[in-house]
Amino acid sequence: MSSAAITATPAGTTVSVPPLRRSWTPKWLRVGFLYVGLWVAFVWCVFPFYWMIATSLRAKDELFARPPSLVPHSFTFQSYVDLLVGAEFWRFALNSLILTASVTIISVAISVTAGYAMARHRFKGSVALPLFMLYGQMFPPVLLLIPFYIQLRWLGWLDSLYGLIPVYLSYMLPLCVWLMRGFFSQVPHSLEDAARLDGCTRWQAFWRVILPMARPGIVAVATWVMIHTWNEFLYASTFILSDKNRTLPLGLSGLIGQYTTDWGMLMAGGVITSAPILLVFFFLQKHLVSGVGGGAVKG
């Protein structure tokens, strides 16, 4: 029989502490509920991707079968052939590739240098500036549509890929700089001081010592920017007016007609568009998790 524990206080009095209650749920039942919950969450997340792949492999006459089957009765790659044979898909893919590469390279270059400067130097407003930069993340992107549209029209950058680059940078850079600032803040100053004593300049110490240690943060920032730029639809659909400058999300949306929709081609396009991002995330997920966690710990 359990009894209350007696503890002594600094004044010499005793306080009765009730014992901890033991769980009467069997361990195998708790583990079972845990695994059931994990499997439900796994199916909930994976099933849309499976249905997209299965639909892209169905024959045309099977797309509207009632009731729908989980497994296609006959597999065909005709939807992929019809999608890839057309020249428009490759033009959309090239536009997305150029836009994503440009935004990612510029974001990494600016966030690395700005994050290092904010982490290593103290200047007037150095404490308030990071918070002020993050205030922009509080506003939904749709609120900035009209201001961006007016600016791009005044500059003559509407309906152009280079007009989307500053738009994407404006709401991606604040978080990127914040993450890199937190990452550089965790690197000890003694490492940089030791490199300076060995004859390195500030730039050499940054390039040879500090930058390699910040590789997980750089990978996290680059992956985050790459995913958001590749999949962005709201700004691209507002500022891109001609078919020749469409990105992949805009090109796939063109397959949805007013009266008819080629669901096979649409799902095939979704599979091809998602594949690069899934591969990048699969191979870099370790760096992505450690980079985001390391950059968000210390701000």
C-alpha cells in the first residue's frame, strides 16, 4: 500500500506530498492506440498522392466509373505521353525552373550575408530590426496583391518572370534572414577569433570556418525557398498574363476547362510537378529539420 511522501522544508516543517498515480491502462493497449493513430495519420497524408498517381494511370473510360476503384483495372501512360509531347509543358517547366533557381540563389546569398552581419555586429536598431522584418509575415499574401500590382505596372514588369523575383523575395527574405541570424548566433566567436589569429582575414574566416558550419541552415533556407517558389500560384496567376510566361502551376490550371477537364493529364502533371520537390525533401530532410530547428532556437 502506497503512502504519502514526507518532505522537509527549509523552515523545518514537513509537507505531505501525494504519491504519483500510476496508469491502469495496459502498456500494450497504449502502444496499440499509438500505432493506430500513426497509421491513420499516414494514410490521411499519403492517400491524396496515391489517388493522384492512380488517376494518372487510369484509362480514359475508367476515370468516371461508378463506383470508383482504388486500384486501376488497366494501367496506361497515355496521359503522361499526351502531356509531355506538347511543347507547352516544357516551356512552363523551364519558366518555373528559371524562376525557382533565381529566387533561391538570391535568397541564399542575401540571407547568409545579412544573417551573419546581424548576428556578429551590434548597431543602432540591431535588436528591433529582426522583429520588424518578421512583422511582414503576419499579413496574408493576398493583402499585398494590389500594392505589388501597382508597383510592377509602374515599372513595366507585369507579365514577366523577372517581375516575380522581387515579389517573391519580399516575403521570403525576412524569414530566411531570421533563420540564418539564429544559426550564426550559435557559432562561437572563438572559432572566428582563432582563424583571425592564424592569419585569416574576416572574409576568409567567414568563408572557410563559419560558412561550412552553417551548411544545415543554408540547406534549410534553400529548400524552403525552392518549395514555395516552385508551387506558388497566387502571385503568378495575378501578374502573369500571357501563356508564354506561365509557370507549371499556372499551366496545369489551364487544363481545367469551363465544361470539360482532362483529369488524366491534370493528375499526370501533378505527379511530374511534385516529383522534384519530393525528391529534394527526401534527400535533404535531415538538413532541413536540423537547419530550421537550429535557426529558430536563438533569435
